[in-house]
Amino acid sequence: MSAPQPINKTGMEPVAPGQMSRRRKAAMVVQLMIAEGRKLDLAALPEEVQISLTRELGALRLVDRATLSAVASEFADRIEGLGLAAPGGIDRALQALDGRISPATAARLRAEAGPPRGDDPWARLTALSCPALVPLMTSESAEIAAVALSKLPVAKAAELLGLLPSERARRITHAMSQTSAIAPDTVERIGAALAAEHCVEVPQAFTNPAPDRLGEILNSSGSATRDAVLGGLDDDDPDFAADVRRAIFTFADLPARLAATDAPTVLRRIEQPVLITALTAAQAEGGSLDAAATHLLDNISQRMAQGLRDEIAERGTVRRLEGETAMSEVVTAVRAAADAGEITLVTPQDDEEGVA
């Protein structure tokens, strides 16, 4: 600590600013700005600087006008001499560079820098979902896991315990008996370490889940390719295959996914030759494709449906590839209508809930 500053016989700060430390001068300038009602963001300063500044303010008494004027003038001269103000700190630097560096680089720098100053690590940890907290509770020691469990809301802690293996849950709950004497600063250090380990956001290259991405690809693939891929997935990863099947939406899915009242809206988006080709090919294939064609024809006006049936009868044989392309265009029109908010598709989850 710096030695106490000398004062004169009047109890005021010494007149000569040259005898003062830079800390004392800074404290005078801060006190002057506070007295004038200025708002200062001192929380952005390092903690050691805040402590030192507070102690200097506490040591201030009376300051004569000449001394205050000299210190303020010196401060103003230094401010005027500044040519550049950098952001200060990695967090502010990243804010200044937002959109100018890649998201992956920004994420890496944030991970290296750790949480921002003033961040509450326990708030970030308790905001995680219970499934996301399971790795923390199983990989850390029972004592650390007990501290984490104690910091969670009661309902969330109970839900999390239910997700853990019974033996692990028993060890953690027993370790809670050893948390009574833990000091607050120790709990904070534990929270900071856990947040740094378990709350790091990994940049995602894809916004959509893998089943949805593959489902979109298979939607536009031929039926032979689609069936071969799904058959292979059933052997290699049945759970992933089931997710992909839920994401797939083909012509054969129209009866289950397209409400009867939405059929006229969708057909208005499809060019007549494409629709005739798709319906002709679907009826020729039979089975689920024929059922999809019937679903469309049965849910439009009788006059329009009869006109389409007449054109289908005149269309003749449709090549397989041409028919699949036309049916894909019908599905694309259905999805476009859903994306535009004109219709609402029934999801497989809705079907399962309705059956339950």
C-alpha cells in the first residue's frame, strides 16, 4: 500500500499535486465527477483497481480549490492527449469485432478467456436442462456433485436425481452431509470451474438436426435410393433410422400429413401437367401412392376431380423417373404452402398423441 498522503494544517489536501500519487489524483477526479452527478461504469475496472480506488476515496478529506483545479487540469490534459481508445478486455474486443471474425474464432477466444467479469457461474449452470446436467453429476466427484445439486432449485434437483443411476444418486446424496462447512468462496470457485467445463458453447456448423437434414435429402431422392439408405440405417443405427423416417415427407405420406381441407390450397400451387403426371404415376404404382392420389382427388370439388380423372385416363404410361419427379414437385408445393403459413401439416408426433 502507498504511504498516507500528507495534509496541511487546515486539514486539507496539500496544494502541490506533484506530491500526490496517481491513485490519489484519480480518487479526486472520480469524487469530482460523482459530485457533479456523472454516471461512471467503474464495475468494468479490474477488481484490484476498484478496491484501491475505494480505499483512496475513503482516505480523502477536504481538498482546497487550487489543488482540485490543478488535478482536474492535469486530468483534462491527459484526456486531450489521447489519440486512440481501445475496447479493453477480450469481451469488449469481441463485441467490437462482431461480424468481422468467424463465429468459430470468436467462440474459441471466449472459451480461452473464460466467463466475463461479473458473470455468475451458478446461474449459467442452473439454467442448463436436467439431461445436460447428467454428465456433470456422473463425471465429477460425489462431493462436487453434491454442491452442484444443493445449488439447484428443489424441483430441478429432484428431477435430476431421477435421471441418475441409483448407486450414483445414493453417493451424491450421502456426500451432501459433507457440504455444511464449505466456505462461500469455495462454492464460488467450484461454480466457476464447473461452468468453464460444462457451460462452454460449442459452435454448431448446422442449424438443423442430422435426421432433418438427411430427411430433406431423401425427400428429393428416388424411391429406390431412399429405401436402400433407410434399409442400411435400420441395420447400422435403428434409432437414427427411426428419426430419419419421421423427418421424411414423401408423396405416400400425403394422407397422414395433409389435412383434407388443405388439399385445394395445395393443388392451386401445382401446374396442371405436373399434377396429372404425378397422379397418373401414383395410380399406376398402386398401394400407398395410389392412396395418396385418391386423398387429393377425394378432397377437391367433384367437377375438378372428374376433370383430373379424365386427363389421367388420357395421359397414358408415365416413365418411372418422370413420375417420381412430378410427385416430388407435389410434395415441394405442399411444403411451400406450409412454410408460407397457408396450411399446417400434421406431424408424426401429433398422430402418436392422438392415438394415445
